[in-house]
Amino acid sequence: MQRIGVFVCWCGTNIAATVDVKAVAEAARKEPGVVFATDYQYMCSEAGQKLIRDAIAEHKLTGVVICSCSPRMHEATFRKTVEAAGLNPYMLEVANIREQCSWIHKDRTEATEKAVVLARTAIAKVSLNVPLTAGESPVTKRALVIGGGIAGIQSALDIADAGYEVDIVEKQPTIGGKMTQIDKTFPTLDCAACILTPKMVDAAQHEKITIYSYSEVTEVTGFVGAFKARIKRKARFVDETKCTGCGECTSKCPSKKNKNEFNLGLDNRTAIYIPFAQAVPKVAVIDAESCIKKKTGKCGLCQKICGAGAIDYEQKDEYIEREYGAIVVATGYNPIDLAKYDEYAYSQSPDVVTSLELERLMNAAGPTKGTLLRPSDGTHPHTIVFIQCVGSRCDDARGKPYCSKICCMYTAKHAMLIREKYPDTEVHVFYIDVRTPGKNFDEFYRRAVEQYGVDYIKGMVGKVVPHDGKLLVQGSDLIANEQVRIEADMVVLAAAIEPDKSARSIATMLTASIDTNDFFTEAHPKLRPVESPTAGVFLSGVCQGPKDIPETVAQASACAAKVIGLLAKDKLKGNPCVAHVNEEMCNGCSTCEKVCPYGAITYQDKEFRVPGPKRTEIRRVASVNEAVCQGCGACTVACMSGAMDIKGFANKQIFAEVDAICR
Amino acid sequence: MSFEEKEMAENIKRISGVNPRKCMKCGKCSGTCPAYEEMDYHPHEFVAMVEKGRIDELLASKSIWTCLSCFACVERCPRSVEPAKLIEAVRLEVIRAQGANHLKAVQIPELLDEKLPQQAIVSAFRKYSK
């Protein structure tokens, strides 16, 4: 018989205000096996933990029940406490009488009654607990970074600087991400390329970093410390090791009318192309869909011209398989598609552009060489209207419920830059709220208004109508309480941002959770913001939530610190609560093998002693790889002969809990 | 807000099914309204005034008769507040009170002119047919 101690926590008033903690301790004391029960104000405090340790020693306890907050909060804390007193850490059970009781009930009598039942349940379970020992697994000292934008680059550089190998997998032909398309950065107005490209080069030249551009992660198996990833290197039809990036091929390619993704379709590129001058790696790529040679078999001009002999039309997709200890997700974002917002005439007029398109129209490497011209007729715009919150803060099916966070600042930046460069241009900004929390951010916005004379109008635009080469903008000015009409030359829409489309499939691949908006979920929103709840998966940049460049870089470095902390370990302690097969009962049906999502179960033939003249017989039985098993319990549910159990959550323990509740 | 004001506001919310608390005060409804200039209280003000219980003023307003019921504000509201439904509810309150109708149906044809939008004529029949 176990000697069980029950410790009821008040959690200040969190529990004690709704639950009669003394009554819970009193009731627990009457349960079979319980030799000691008490209550205390803060069980997790040092004094509270000492109380537990002392009681274990004094009453020779073999099992401990803590009635407190959720086990997600303090189970690890209390496991350490009982371990320090010489007990096996798995001889502890936590009854959640806060989140599942005091916080959700108002009636003290009812809440106390429920707390007693929850305590009784945990006591019933701990009576059947057995000591468990966690196994150890090795750590592969290499990190995988999915996404090569500023977030991925920063995380990779920090991890590599600590001495660990890092692979960056980027689906585009070059690393750099969205930041390469941005002209200037707020609030200091330094040029994005000037601060980004040195980092791209650092990443390319770092001896510990390998860049797989134009590649995608297609499969991930394994677990923290020992992930195995399959990376698809898409055929770029150019040998990366031979191409010198001279660009000769791009100047001669006859297929010239293809949408230039880098300039968001505002101009065209050739079928063989280098995305932009500072691309890393600076290697050409052939877009097979527009290449004449690939489509018709005739042409081959680039191959003839290339002095390095790098062109290979027969190149095939290649796959690499490699092991990693940690995975960083840095998949970034995209502006939403504005097709659904036809009241702003985005699809009706080329002069209605998104803010990212405006970045290209103002960038020296953009389609207009940095002179702001209307896409429709190439003239200078004299009146420009900015519309904020297009698709952000919407609760309808068209938009996103969240604030995209970056738009207020980049719009102030655009407005300011335009007023500075073209003082004859009128700039109006329609806003709902101007949100500028951040160092020197509000000062920046005020400068746009006070020094640069940008006209901020509190209100929203109702519609934009293209008419006679102009754009008729109708909106409300809520402060003046009037409807305003502006005849504009250009309209700029601050489109909401959303996670990259790949987020969902990557989350599935990694069994990492995402929220309803496809942003990756943190392990804890405040205290573990750069870790995914899936061990060994870390979050960097906008894939976790909207953020600007300084915040992204800060998070990327924080993420790297967590990865380094993991890779610095030689061994990881596993979770002992894994599946266990009772071979005597296993009938060899293979059902568990089929339902196991981690591939942890295999079958093998084993020799068993049997009564009778044969003495032994060979039977096919399940075998669990404890290092791979995640303890999800699917096999125990599927097993028809009752041979499968999860250690620490055995079927008889669960039944004991149910019995305790129903008593 | 007095008890009467509160009761009247609750009634308007019940008839319209609109929750004015969802409004984030962006003003897109008034920005998009084609009848804005003809109104004394504008769509965004309707939302704010129902929330504050100022129903008496709305019942006496010109706006309830000049709203075209084109539903542009409903279509474009980012928070799905649906201001036109509030205006419709206030209008119904007036129509349902005996003898409080703004116009009689027979008076409508002589008021029609060529410039009047089709939408206004269609919605007028709904407004004045009782």
C-alpha cells in the first residue's frame, strides 16, 4: 500500500476564494492510502516546496498529490521537488483545482465539492503509479532553418556563430525574403538593401552555413535532437557550382515578357533570370514555364552563350536527406490578395497599388529606377491617397481579424518620403487609428504630419472609382463630420499581411500547432514566445505573428539562443510516459502499427515458453521504439487484446480515476 | 442613459439584430454612403447614437427617409455592424406607430423625377406602403 501525502494550494485567493481548501485537505485525509494532508498559501514557493520535502521525509511518503494549478504550469516544478526528497518524480500527480475548478465556478459549495472529487481522482491514480525512468537520446549538432528571409538569416548567423552547422532552406532562387523588396526602413530611413545584403553575404560565406536556395522541405520525421528532413532541390536548369552570375544569358534570352516576381509584376523579366543584382546565391535560374527551349525544344541560346557551360536543360529535382537536432521555422508572410476588395478598384486600375508595390515603384532597382511614376501612363502623380487597414481588423470573411502592425509605420514612411522627394505632391492618409508603439515611432509619425505636411484624415474610404484617368476617392472625415471626395492620381492600399501559404503544410509536417489565422503558436504566449509546443521546433519572425524588422531580428536572435541551448546538450532526457507492450497478451494483429503516427511500433518474431511437449513457440509480437514514441496513446485505444499501455497512464490507472469520479 | 432610453435602444437592437458595440468607429459606412449629403444623422452616427440611447432624435431625423437602403454600408463594413439595418429598424418604429407615416403611397408618383435612382424608388415602396 502506498503512503500518500496530499498538498492543497490556496494560490493566494485564486483557489482559496472559491474553494474551501481546508475542507479539501480534510476530505483527502479520509481516502485510502493517504497518511498526510495539508493546505498552504503558495505551494510552488520555496517555503511550500520545503513543506512538501519535509512531509515526504517525516511521513515516509511514497506518493504525492498536489491540488493546485494546471500540470502544464507547475508539474515540472513539483516533480523536481519530490525528486529532491528522494522520490521518483513520476510518483507525483497534480489535481487541477484552479483552471478546471476555482476559475470557472462561482458557487463555493459546488466548487469545493468538485475540488474534493478531483483530489480523490488524483489519489486513486497515484495509488497505482510506479516509478519510471526517462531514457536518454543523443542530439544531432545541426540546425535546419526553413525560410531565408531576414528572420531565417539572423537565426542562422547566430547559431552558426556559436559553432553549430546550419542549413537554410529557401524556396525562392535567392535568400533575403521580403526585406529585399523594401526600399527604406522606418524609423531611421536607412536603405533596406544596404543593411540586408551584407547579412546575406555573411550567411553565404559563413563556413558553418549551407544555403539551399530554390529548395523545399518535403518531409520531416523524428523528434527533438534527431529530426530527419528530406529537402527537395528544385531543378533550376543551371549548375550552381559552375554559374558565375555574369548575367550574359539574361541579356540574350528571347523570352522577355514574363512577370517579374521581384518587382511584383510591375515589369517583365526573361525566362532565364537572376532575381536581382545582390541575389545570394548569384546564380541564374530558368523558369521552365516560359523557357522556349523547355516548351518547344528549340532555342538553346543561353546554353550557347554561357562561357561557364552551366546551363543544363536536363537537370532534375534532387533530394537530400539529413539529420538535425533543431528546426527553426521562419516562413514569413505575404500581403493578402485584394481581389475581394473591389470597392478600392485594385483590379480595375493599375494606379491603385499595394504598399509593397509602392516600395518597388520608389526603389532605385525597381521598374521606374526610383522615380515615382503612375503605372498606367508613366506620369508623375500629384495627389496620392493612402488607405490604411485594408483587410486588417475585419471580422468578415474577406479580411483578417488582427492588426497587421506594420502598416501605420510604413505608410507614414511612404507619405514622408513622397513629400520630401516631390514637395508638389498632395498626400492624404485615411486612418482608423494610428498605431505607433515602438522606440521613436510616434515621433516619426508626428514628423510626417508636422514637418512634411501629410494630411491625415480620421475616417475610412468607402469607394474608389476610376474615371477619366483619375481616381475618385470618396471617404469620411469623422472629425469634421463630413464626406470627403478627392480626385487622386494614385491610391495606395495598406494590405493586411498573412502567413505564407506554406505555413499550414509545414506545421503539419512538424506536428507544430498553428492558430486560426495560420500563425504558428508559441509554447507560452509570454514566457516561451520563440518555441513551438513541439519540442525542438522554434519560431522566428512573422510566421509567429505580425512584426516589423527590428522585432523580427530580436526574435530571430532569441530563437537562435534557444536552439544553441538545445544543441549544446549532448544527451536529452526523454519522456518515460511512452507505450509499453505486454507481449504475453499481444496477438500480433498489427493494428497498433497501423495507427501509430510516429512509426514507433514494429513487429518481430519472438520465442515464448509454452506448456506441453513443444516447450516453446514462435509468436509475432509488437515492439515499441521508446525513443520515437511520443506517448500519444493511439495504440492503447486501438489494441483489441489490451496488450498496449502508456506508462504512467495505464488503462487500470485511468479506470481507477473514472471510478473515483463516479463513486 | 435613462430607463426609457435604454428600453428604446434595446428594442432597436432587437428589431435590427445589430450589435453597435462591434463598431470600431472607422467611418467606412459614412464614407461609402451615396445619400450622405441628404442626411442629418449619418450612418456612423446612427450606430453611436443607438449605443448611447439617443433614439428620440433618430425617430425625428430626416435620415430615416433619405437612406436609400442600398446596403453599401452593410456590404463594406469591416466589422459586420450593418448600419442600414439599424436605420431600417428606426424607420419601422415610426411606421408602426399609428398615423406616423412620413408619406402616403399615393403621394409617391408625383414626387418621382428622372434623376431619382431606381434603388430609391424600389425602397420607397417598402418604406411607405403601410
